[in-house]
Amino acid sequence: MYYVYVLKMKNGDLYKGSTKDLKRRYNEHLEGKVLSTKYKRPLVLIGYEAYILESDARRRERFLKTTEGLRLLKQQYRDILMNSGGVG
């Protein structure tokens, strides 16, 4: 399986990524091993999607990084984003 995941960072921004091993990749983010999120911790995994084909996961990740994709994510995770104030 291949996963597309969404993290909420300390500054409230959303990070979108994809991986074959979600648990390992999330731990890398938590441990500060990923440069793009290292200084935006703490962060929390707010959602993920699973795909059989890597190409489908990569395509979805690319879409979620567009303006329209970000709008969709903010709508989809509206309650999490509005109610959590901070992370965690």
C-alpha cells in the first residue's frame, strides 16, 4: 500500500506527503528528521488515504498541494482545524 498523509504543523499550516511506510515516515517527522517540518513541530497526523498503486498516491499528493487541493483539505478537515486551536 501507498499512503498520502496530512499533518497539521505548529503554525497551523498543513503538510501533505506520500510514503509506502506511514508509521516510519510519521516517526521521522516527529523526530525532526524531515527538514520541511523540523522547525514546525509539534505536529499531528490529521488524516491519510491508502492506495494500491504508487502512481495514484503521487497523483493525489500533487493535487493536494495545489490551491484547489488545499481548499478541499481545509473544507474536509474544517472541524479539526477550527476546534484544535493548537496542535495535539
